[in-house]
Amino acid sequence: MMRKILFIFSIISCAFLFGQNIIWDFQTTSTINQSQHFITFSDTDSQGNIYVGGRYGRLAFPSVNNITFGSISNTTSSTELSRAVIAKFDKNKNVIWVKEISSNYGSGINSLVIDKQDNVVVTGYTDGQNLKLNPNSNTIFDTGITSSSSFMVKLSSAGNFIFGNIYNYVGNMTCTIDENNNIISTGNYVNYLPIAITDFDPSPTNVYTLPAPNGLFIMKNLQDGTFSWARPIHAHNTPSINTVKTDKNNNIIVIGNYEAYLKIDNITYPANTSSSNRSFVAKFNNDGNFLWHRNLTYYSSGGFASNSKIDIDSNNNIYTATTYYQPQTVSFPNQTFQAPNGGRNIIYKIDATGNLVWRSIIKGEDAYDFLSIKLNPDNTINFFVSYQNDKIIKVINGHNNSEETVHRLDINLNYNYLSQNSKAFYLKFRNDGKLIFNKSDFSSSSYSQNVDYEGNIILVGYYDDYQDFDPDQDIKNIKYTSGDISGFIQKFGKCYNGTPDGAKTQTFCSLSNPKIQDLHPNTSYTTWYDSPLSIVPLPANTLLQNNITYYASVQDESCPSNPKRLPVKVIIKTSPLPLSVSDFYFCSNVYGMTFNQLNINNNQNIRFYNANGDILNNYSNITPGMQYYVVQYVEECESEKVPFKVFSLQDTGPIANPIQTFCATDQPTIANLQITGQNIKWYDAANTILPTTTPLVNGQTYFASQTINGCESTKISILVTVNTTPKPVANINQDFCESANPRLASLVVNGTGLIYYDAAGNVLPLTTPLIHGQTYFVTQTLNGCESEKLAIAVTLSQNNVPANNYRTSLCNVSTANTMVVDLTSYQSNIIPNPNNYIFTYTTQAGAPIPNPSNYTLNIGSNVINVKVATADGCFKNVVLELVLNPKPIITLPEDFDFCKGKTLTLDAGTGYTSYLWNTGATTQTISVSSPGNYSVTVTNMFGCTNTDNIQLSYSVLAEIVSVNINNNSATIVLSASGNYEYSLDNSSWQDSNIFNNLGMGEYIAYVRTKSGCIIGQKPFSIFNIPNAISPNGDGINDKWKIAGLENYTGSEIHVFDRKGVLVFKQITNKKPLEWDAKIKGSPIPTGNYWYSIKVSDGRNYTGWLLIKNRE
């Protein structure tokens, strides 16, 4: 009990916390009865003030008309069709000011937008004569032409005129504001010289035009109205841009329509057909450079220009919608989807790169109009759409393709005088495309939607007759137009907490077994209860009870809980019982008969349906044999459908294949004809009745009728074919090789569908082995008819293949242990005329030889099994033996040189039966002393020969050029390359010409050939340079000596004192170096001296020398 009290308290509290959804509404009035007010544009500023724009007048009748905003009343002249009007309201619907832009005949507003400084920018059209562009002045603005033009006007928030621009020959001009307060506008322009051309630069000193032909434009003006740039878009016929918006990066997005093709920067985008209207979205950067284009639906209507047909979130995602009425494919770069039959609107979320994020489809049956789309501060989406006569629409959710059913509130239920144009639906979507709320009872002309800084929704539009301005069906706020058509403003809170939409009495028929799920509303955000305060939801499959009231709670997940529930009283009427009806048969023709002639239920309270469920008029003509259904009804409840058919027996003959085939061997009669019917009668062509025992004749036509309820039908004809099948064709005596193991399949027989039998009549399989002297029988089957049997006598023969064994010996062509041969080359040795036979080769072990033309023999005997067969399977197995003998191996050395004057011995090797040298010698060895080519041929015990040769030449002797010294290494350099040996002692020889790790001293380098020919020797030194001498005459170390330097003629030696004065110089000339440390016979002073030695082979030495004289 306490839980229930707390629940009731929470509901009452919610009712106080959240007031009625409608905050206020406003309607224009008129002092003139037939005035028409078309208020279709609006925006809000940072303070929640509301600006609206449109036109008033009578479009088809120039006359005096009036519009009144609160206490401000304005009137047109008698020549005007319409006048542009702009009004400002504060957030509490007080009228702040009203401004007008007028001309002689007509003007109006095409767009209205508030910039970042709360200034208002409008675009519109004018006839151009006596134009008062400044609403606060009577000054006439000369457009220079008498044709229609468009204008762009900017007013301050106080209504003061900031600037006004005129664009001659421009139509459908609409605009928006970017993040820097620049003005982006679009429309249609003219370039039709010399008659008319549009100048986009309002400066009187500048002209800026766009190229022919006429087309669309996008233009940027600075916030003071100064021209920045304009760019063209071309399309076939009369294209339009309905909406322009900018994103957070100042990129420009446009929505429009075109026919046949759209051309942007020489890129052509085709429509579906040359006459279909294709909607599109395109994006440009803030300099007008083209970024991307996406085709949307075709056979699409974008409506007139509006700022409410597109919105963009903080991540630059794009939200818009299109209409369509034909199933079609819609493609984006990242995905393609099918717009289904019955769909009427598609809502899109498109990311900044032009990829589709999701789409939601709205399905209806009648006329439709996409009114507006707008984001709430929480990124939920408000979508208004009008359906002319549809009371039910289907919404396919964008997040998972599930389907929601939305019912429109029947506003004429108790107020049948209300406007017939209050047929707009409000649909609210989560940002992933899921429908989360719906409401109806809005004007079908609610063309402008805005969300103010507090999250309130502003709707602006117009209505005729009566209009209920409170969407809660329990609260009526009915206003009547004081003129012909009035403008309105509605301000709603973000969340609706009134009574949900739905009929309060819902009637069902007992036959449908109605359940909770059959009540409406029945969306995913609707919950049903059995009382106003119950907290236990009813399952969807709960059966409804007659005269019981159920309660629907509809909750918007983005809003606080709505405590109000819709009470629905359920009336369940008893469905009538099904009729007892069976098929109808008539002897006469039933063409032209109608359903009422069947006199079912005395033609009282009955309906007829076809197989598709369509209702048929009781006076519709009947088609014989067609499936129909009949019900009886009491008020709106029908009985179960009962199926029936109507037949004309006169036209309903039996059913049979008109051509039937039989076999003569079956001796067919009329009784064998296949037919379906009752009481069949058979006739010949002369209409004579035939008994069923009548034999069938090939090529004859027989006729049959059936009789039902005493009515004989028309006759059908059956053409009979009686096939006679001949025996198959074959030699009746056939001979086979016994070795081929012939089978029944080996018999040569020409025929179709052959069947083999033994003498007892048993069917034999084709794998049956043939037996010598046995007779077999065969038939063929044509057209399903088997022939008589043909007898074939079989004989089996032996030794039909004259093949023999063959053996031969071969000498190997190389000294290897194997040789490749072509086994097929011996076929003529095995059997004459080998081309008439098939040869199969296997090894002695029985392994198949897959490539007999490339078979490898080993030294010794090679046995190959050969099967020689005929094409018909006769064969004989023989042996092919090939003995491979080795080729002798000769051991003559490789070509070499020798020293002139020496003698060499050439040896061909032992173990051969004969030798033959090219010198004529027949011995194993020969001695030679002259250069030349020598060859020898040897023969082994198998008679196999081999020949080898050798080229001898005198050794070419090089000369020692030099010995290069590098530290303790010496490299012997020769005048020519060759095969030489090197030594420093004439006893130990090496192949390398480099000697490493040599000590100080003198050496002699020796060089010889491999055959021992000495080619020369050369001394060289690794110097030992003393660092001190004592030239005191005691005979010990008295002189500075460098042993071996005399071998390097031209070497230079210099000695300097510590001041750099030269004290000794000598150039070697084959004499040993000896210096006694004197200059001109006088000893030099004791001290350190420096030497520099440049050896003629390129070596350089420097160092110090201590000279110690006793003084």
C-alpha cells in the first residue's frame, strides 16, 4: 500500500514539475477578410527573440490587404499581389517591431537568418519597380530593370537598416551565415546576352558575371554586404537549391534538385532519367571550391527554399531528408541501400566526408511533404512531415531497420469543422536514427522550425479555417483565421507531457483474437497497463477483454517521465459465423456471370475477395476456375473467409497430355491412355464411341469427354504415337583375344539404350566376361520402346601378337656409370611393324617406366619387361635386355708447359688391351721433348674405346721487375703473369710472391717456373739505420753505415743539424753508404742530428742520429 501511495505522489509531483508542452502560440490577424498571410521563415537570436518572415496579400488578385502583428497593422496598396514582411518577437511573444519591403506589384521573403551579432539577414524577391529596399525609408531603389529581381537586406536587432543589395534576374535566393558572419547565398542566375545578365557585385564600379548558360550559383558576401566571390553550377531545365548551410569549418553544404544532369566543375552527374527530378547534396569549402557531391533520391520534391531542411552538428555531420515515390537504389561511397516500395521520405545522417552514417525511411500511401529538420541541444532530431490522407505511417529505424507504426490523432473526431490541413507528424529521433517519440495535430504548413538557446522548439507557418494550437487532445486551443489564411508561431518546451496520441475507444472483432499489441499507440516506447496507476506492464500477447479500459504510457527517453496515460476502452464485437459454401458447377458457359447470381446467403451482408485479398464488387464478372473467397459481415466484423471456385462444365473437359506415346510390343489399347476426369467417354474422328479395348493405331487422334452432374463436357483430343523399334546393328560373329580378358562391353554394337541378355533371358551387366563359343543377346530402346533381341556368337583366340625377346650390348658414351637411352628405338627389334602395336615398359621389379624415351641404364645388364598389345586388347609380354659396358678412363694430365731442353713422359694408364698414340706409338707411355698436341686412343676388354689429348708448350719466362718493400714485407713483381714459385734461399719455394715478417738485412729474391726453370734473382734490403756513431778513431762504430742501400741507385740521403743546416748529402751509385761524420775533413760537433732518406723504390725514412765526438 505504501508503494502505491509513493507512486501516486511521484506522478502528482511530476505534473507540477513539468508544465504543458505548449508555452504559447501567436496568430496574425487581418482587418480585411480575404487577406492571406504566408509566414514561412524564422530564426532565434542569442536572447531567445524570434524573427519571422514571409509575405501577405492575395497572390492571384491585386488588391488592398492587411496583416496585423499584435498592435502593429500594415496594409498593401491596391496594385500589389504580395508584400514582404519581417517581424521580431521577444521570448514571451511580445511584438517588438514589424518591417516591410515593398514594390509596385509583388515582393516576398525567401530566407531569414540571424548572425552571430543578432543582426537579421533576409533574402527575397521583388518585381523591381518603385522598390523600397530600406524598410525604414520611402526612398526608391532603382534596380535598372522592370523584370523581377532578388534582394539581400541586413537589419540590426533593433530593425535598423544596415545594407541592401539587389541582384537582377536572380530567383529562389536563399542565404545562411558562416562562423565569421559572412553571408553565403544561393539561387538561380541568368546569362542570356544581350537580353539579360546577372551582376553579382553590388558595387556600382564593378561587374561580376557567371558564364552562360543560365544556372545555379553560390555566392559569398562579407558581413557588410561586400562581394567576395561567386561560382556557377549548371544543370538541365530548372534546377534549384532549396537550402544552404555552413558547418563549423565554414564549409558550405547545399541541398537541391535537378533534372537530367548536374554539372559542377566540368564533372557531370546524371539523374535517373531526363525528366525525373533528382535531389542532391553537395559540399564546397569557404572559397567555393568543390569538395563532393552525392545523389539522393529521384522522383523527389524539395519544395520551396527553406532554412529548415538541413541541420549540421558540432562534428560537421549533416542531417537532411528527401521525398520519393518509386522504389530505387541510393548509393553512397561507403554503402548502397534500397529505398522500398511504399516509402515516401528518407532521413539521412551524412558525415563530413560524404559517407552515409544511417538512414531512416518513412512509409505511407498518400501525398507527403518534408517540412523541417532540426537538432536539439542533446543532439536528438526533430522532424516534421505532412501526409495528406494517411492516418498511419511506418517508420524504419535508422539504427537497426526495425519498424515502428505511428497513428495520427483523429482531430475531426469531435471537431469536424477543424482545418483539413492539420496533418503534420512530429517525429523525434535519437542521434543513431531510432524513433523515440511522435505527435500529431500540427499544421501541414509548419514550414519553419527553430530551437532557441533554452532548447524550446519554435514552429512557424500558416493555416486556414480553424486550427487547434495545443497538440494535447484533451486540451483545445482552437483559433479561427480572421482573414483567408493566417500566419502562426508556436513555442513548445522540449518535452511533451500531455495525453499521448490515440483513439480513446478502439473496436475489434472477436475473430481477430485482439491482444495488447493490437492497440495503438504500439511503438517501442509505448507501455500498456490495466489501470492509471499500475506499475506492472501488460505483456504484448495479453488478450483484450470487452468493455475494459487499458492505459498507454508513451515515454520520450530524452525527457523526464510523462505521468499522463491514454485511457482506451476496448469494444470487442462478435464476428459472424463462416458461410457454408462449396464449388459451383454449371453446364452452361459462366462467362458474364456475376457474384450476386450465385445467391450466396441470399446476397445479404456478404463480401467477395480474390486470392490477393482485394475486395471485389458483388456485381463483378466471374472468371471460371479462379479462386475466390466469401465472408458475411455484421457492421465492421467479418466471418472467416470461405474459398470457392466457379466452373463451367461445358468448358471443363478432362485433363490429359494431348500427345501420348506407346510401344508396339506392349499392344496398347484405349485403356492405356492417361487421362483425369469423371465418367470418361472415348470417340474417334467420326464421333463414334469407342470401347476401352480398342487397339491404338500409330498417328491416330482419339477424343474424350467427361460427364459431371449429368453435364457432358466438350471433347479434348489426344494424338497417339505407337513406336516400333528395330534391332540394334552388329556383326553376329565376333572374335576377341583371350589375353585381353574381353567383357560384354567389348562387343561392337550400334544402337541406343542397349541391354544385354544371356540365353535364359537374364539381363547381363557390361562387366560380364565373354566366354569362348557363347552366344549373347542384345536389344536397343528408342522413345521408351525396346526392340527384339539380336544374337551374337563369340570366339576367343590365342597367340595373336608375334613379339620376341631382344638382347644387345652397348658401350657407354661417357665414363659415367649410367647412360640415358630411348627404349622405343628397339621396338622394331622386338616385333615387325611396331607402329601397329602399343608398348608398355616396366622394370624387372614390375615398376612402370613412365618415360621410356629417356630411360637410364646402369653399367652391366639392364632387363626391361615389354608388353606389346593391339588396340583391341591382345598382348604378349617379352624381355628387352640391354648390357651397358664402361668407357675406358684415360689419365693424361691437363695441358701444361715445360722448360725448353727437358724431356717429358706421357702415360695413358694400365689395364687396356690396346693403345694408339697420334705419334704412331702403341705403348702405354711415350717420351716427348717438343711442344705440340698429343693424343691417345685406348680400348678395353669390352671393345669400348676412349680418346684423350694434351697440349704441351714451352714455358714463357718473365723477368723480375722489382721487389717492393712495405715495412717488413717484400713483394716480388714480375714483368708477366704466370704459374711461378718464389724463394729467398733458393731451396724453400712458395706459390705466393709476398714474403712477410722479414728482419733487417739483405736478401736475394729467386723465381722459377713450376717445372723448375729458374727465371732470375734480385737482391733487396730491409734497412738497419743506426741511431748513433762515435767517430773517435778507435775502429768501433766510427762510421754511419746503411747496408744494402747501394742496391738502390739514385737514393738520396740528407743529414741536418738542429738548426736545419745541411751537414751531409749523398746520392747512391752502387757504392755502399759510409759517412765519418766530418765536413771537409773536420769532425762535426757532438750532438743530435736529423736524417732524411728517399729510397729510389719510393720508400722514405726519417729519424735522429746521435754523433758523439771526443773533444
